Amino acid sequence: MIEIAHGIVGRSDLPIPEWLFGWAAAVVLVVSFVALAVLWPEPKLSRASFRPLPGLSRVLHSPPVDLLCGLAGVLLLVLTVYAGFEGSQTPTANFAPTFVYVIFWLGLVGLSVLLGNVFKAFNPWRALGRAVSWIARTAARAPMPAPLSYPERLGHWPAAAGIFLFAALELASSDGDTPQTLAIAALVYSVIQFVGMALYGVEEWTERGDGFSVYFALFARISPWGTRDGVIGLRPPLAGLADFRPLAGTVPLLAVMIGSVTFDGAAEAPIWTGMAPDISDFFQTLGLSPEKALELTFLVGLIAAIAIVYGFYTLGVRGAQSVGGGFTTRELSRAFVASLVPIAFAYVAAHYFTLLLYQGQAILTLSSNPFGFLASNPLGEVGTDIFGTADRSIDYGVIGATSAWYWMVGFVVVGHVAALTLAHDKALTIYSDVKLAVRSQYWMLAVMVGFTSLALWLLSQANQ
């Protein structure tokens, strides 16, 4: 099997018998579809109530809390960059790779779904941008020039590009998990964010152009915790996605989110490991080194997976358009794109569940010894044990393989049922005829069944 760095490899689990779980998941989706058609005749999520909690909002949005959260985010960014440059270059011994690929990239997804937009409070680039903006306003003797208006055509395209480049670093780069590479990537990304904020304003760029902010904010819309008019409150789960307003580039962004996980799973499957050497050999005939040819091969595979996801969703939208209603493909594509967010979460949760569960424990060890040096070594580098956990080992018995198996299947099924619910609710808001709305969802049901089957098949490839 061809191996290439893709963050940190987690423990393999028993393969899922797709013939059984695939059919069971498809039946669940069909039953859910029928239940929605019969029992959900009017939109509910788009008209959901919101219970403001002004007391909680005053505390969490207070200047001291805001300052502490922003400072924590900045310190973690600084530690990641410093450890990447100055620490051991062994990925599993250095703080940077585990923090970036496990705690940040995966752990924040779960926290966003449970607690809302947590990343916004800790976003180091937003915190630094706001600090610099405040200092500039305070020091300036004349009014500061207003930032440029954010172009509508730009939309979420910068965010989509940012997430794609991160996925390429993780899945296609041969040294994507090298601490120094991650440190350089963090600095480059920081520069891009500061330029964007300088041009279009801190909040405007953060909400539209910062890939990580947009990424985690989309998952946060699944959460029952939300913010309306600056006040934190409670709402029904998924209601935040029902009123989501997509922009240019939102559909490609979701295709990147789902397609990158799809490729990561497919990279372990015989179908990819069988063809990848031939593709790599072709690139070597063009004069590339074996390493660069392999990197380009995996980049092509990543792009292909994203294109397949985008094409499959577009096919479903074109099918929905064929039932009538007078909507263009673009209008329907944007109308139903929010239904892809629970699917993206299902893919992340199912594929990386054990990686987060097992490798996430390593952050306790790495927090005590972030640079990864041994207590004594010939180079004179000094190891640390700040919190007394430097010798802590990973407990692989925290959950059994069978239990993990059922959890992953559960994530897939629940995520796709949630997507089906969102699509049905949205159809009821845009179609004047209920029957027409239900008929439009035949195609979306096919899309959901297809994504479910793909997710379960990818999970089943783990040990093949």
C-alpha cells in the first residue's frame, strides 16, 4: 500500500460489512423521507424560535473574557509556530502536528457542533487583527480610512481555497506533518489573513474569507447554541442552517469539505492503491522525482474526489429542477447547500472518530513537553515535564473496536437524516406547492443515500 503523510495516522478498526449496514442505512433514510413527507407539511426549522440568554451573553461577551480567549488563541498559535521551528522534527514527538491535525482540525469540529461558534472567541488572527485595529485607531490623530467593500463575487471562494490548501498539505504533501512545514504554513496563512483584514475589515474578512472561521462557523450552525443580534441564545438543533445565506463559492467549499475526507478514506482502499502507482509512474516519465510524482498523484486524487462530490450534488440539484417550480440550477444549488453541512460533519466524525479519541490523548503528553526533546541527549537539548504528564501513554482500551464501529455508523446515519430533514424543510419554504416540494426531494433522497453508501464503503476499507 502506498503511504503518504496525511496528518497523523490513527488506529485501524474492524471493517464494516457494507452489504448489511449499507442497506440498513438506506432503509432508515427512506423511512425518514416518508415520515417527513407525511408528518412535516410546513417548514419548522426556518421558523424556529430563539430563546435569548442575555445574562450568559453579557458574561461571555464581556471584555475580560473576550481578551482572555483571544490571548489564549494567540499563545497557542505562537507555541505551534515556535515548537515547529525549534522543537524536534519527529511529528509524533512535537506539539505542532498533533495540535494542528487532531485538536484544532478535528476537536474543534465536535466542540462547534456541541457549543456553537467556539473558534470565533479563540481565533488568533481575529484577535490580533482587532488588537492592531484598536491600536491604530487610538494612535491615529485623524479618522482611519474605511476598509474596502467585500466583493460579492468573492464570497466564500477565499475560504474554499484556504481549506483546499490545508487539505492538500495534509493529504498530498510528503512533509505535511513535519513540524517546520506546519510552522511555515501557519505563518503564510497568518500573512494572508492580515492582508485580507487590512483590505476588507477584521469582521468582514473573518466571516467570509478566513477558511477556518467559515469552516467551524458552518458546523456551529448545527448546534442549539447561537447568536442573534449579538445575544447568545438557544434554538432547535439545525435551525442555524435553515436561515444560512450561501454566497458565491459556498457550494465548492462544501465539496472541498466532503471531498477531502472522501479521498482520505479512499486512499486506504484497494481501488486507489491499485491505480496510484500507475499515475505516479506516468508523472515520473515527465521528469518528476518519485517523491514529487507521488505528491502530484495524491493531489490529482484529492481534486478528483472533490469534483466527484461536486458533480454528484449538482446532478441531484438538476434532478430537483426537473420537477418544476421555475428555479434555476444555481438557485436550487444554493438553496439546498446547507443540507451538505451535516453530511460533512458525518464524514469527519465517522472517519476520524478513533483518531481523535486515541491520538487526542497525546496532547496531554505534548503539553508537558511541547518541543519533544528527551530528558538528556547528545545535543544538549533539554526536555520538559511542565504538567507532570510527559510520560503518559495513550490508552487504546478507552473504547472497543465494536463500540467504535457502531458509533461511526451512527454518525453517518444521523448526519444524513439531518441533511434530509434540512433539505425537506427548505423545499417547503421555496416551493408554493407541498406536493412539488416533496417530489423535488426524491432527487435529494438519492443524493443522501449515495453519500451514505459512500461513507460506509469508505469505512469498510480500513483494513483491506
